[in-house]
Amino acid sequence: MAYSSTYSKKVKVGNWFQEDLFEEDDKNDYLEKKERGELVTQKVDFLKRNILKPVNLTMTNDGTLSFGDIVMLVNMGGERRECSAVSIRADVHSLKSIPSDGIKAPCGVSAGSGIQACVRTAFIITSVDGSPEGSTLHFEQSFALKTTSGFASGLYLTSDMQSFQKCAIKSGLQEVNLDDSGSFMSWWKVVHFDPQERLEYEGQPVPANVTVLINHCKTNQALAVLGDHVLWTTYDKGYELTAHTFLDSHKAEQDNNHWILCTSDSAGKGPVILSQPLSAANTVELPPASPDV
């Protein structure tokens, strides 16, 4: 005998009452989260809107870097990687409780391919030895790199000795991240990229927009970008950032460790690196050392 339904479509069967209650609760939860701005899509929009806000980089008058300057840290790329800049690697889990603005510490960093001056890529050269703001930064002088205040929370670029519990996500090398404590682990120094001229330039003013090394004071490892380890973020394709010195056969640091502390162009329209061809930016040389300094 063929089966035939004994109920019409209007008849509710099963545990329909409890299912209706659950559906109503889910709808109410959704509306409450939406009103508080706690939906994932709302958090992503909030994050992008704030972290990608344009920032005016410092426009240097004498061609040198000073404490208090706002700069971008740019690596011109290499054989297996594009031009990239040190960037905050924040996601929705990095946000402080809404409606409080800002990202919380610790927070990751990467070398992002988006070369635009914004909250995500701007860093302030900060004194750690009592040097007044506006004074010139010199080679081998300790300093800190701090994110802008406000949404970026004024966090320090920090690193520490590599261990099993604390290391870079993909490479396992020395980790670099952002933290709110301006301790010795957040001290860095600028070093001349040519080992043969390093001693000659020690104590000289650091020029802006030229290739240099950025060494971690505690571990003496150079800031490096790893083209073999790609990190996809909410904003763009990035590369893993670590503190590790890569040497070639001549005991000179490789282009993984080469950085440009980039300031604004003379028109104030954006980073100098965007106003000149990449080939020209790669061939900029440091001025000769002054014996009077």
C-alpha cells in the first residue's frame, strides 16, 4: 500500500515550538550584536576604515632623520618578493572592546605589499637615550620604532631571543611583533649597509631615503623580510618579518636586510619611494662621511 501523508502543510510536527524559540533567540542575538557593532563584517569594516587612514610622513629639510619623524620602513624587494613595507598585521581579534578604538598588544607585524603611508605602515622614530625630539639620529645610536597614537595605540616594534615557545610563525626564526612596553627589547639601531664603510660612518647623521640596516640592540640581529614565507592578511599579500641577519659569501648582509627609512617627498604628496622609479631608489647612495661630526 502506497504511503500517503495524513497531515496538511499547515500542521506543525516534531519539536516545532522549541525550534521556533531557538530561531527567535538567534534573530534577537543577531540584532543586538548588530546594534553594538559586534558582527564580524562590522568589525572588519571598522578595522579597515581606521587602520588604512592616510598618515602624513615627515618631510625632511636637511635630508637627515630626526627623533619624532614619522617614516615608513620599506624593503625594495628581491628575486622572490615584491617591494614591501613593515605593516601592522591586525585582524578583528586584535581590536580592543568596541566602542573603544584601537588595537591591543601584543600584535603581529608583516612586510605588506601595500606601499601607502597610512596608520598601518607609519612608525615614529622615538628616543630611548634622552635625546630631545627634533635632534638628529646617528648611525649606531639606539632608538625605538613606535606606531602612531590613537587607533594604532603607540605600540613598539619589539623582538627577543628565539626559543621553542617564542619564534616566527612560519620560519621559526626570531620573532618581531608590536608591544606596549618600551623595554630594551624594543631598541634598534641604524647600521651602514656596507661592512667596509661601517666604522667610518659610525656616529654620522642618518640620511633619509637611503638603504641601511636596522639591527636589534639586544640580539644584534638585523630586521629581515622573508620572501619564501607569504602571509595573506585582511588587506594584502605580505611576507613574514623577522630579526635575522642573512650574509652572502662576502660576509655582507643580503637584500632581505636592506631597508629604507622613507619620508615624504618635497611636495608632501606621499612617500619619496613612490615619486621615483624603483631602479633609481635602489641605487641611491649614502653621502660621504663628514670628518667634522
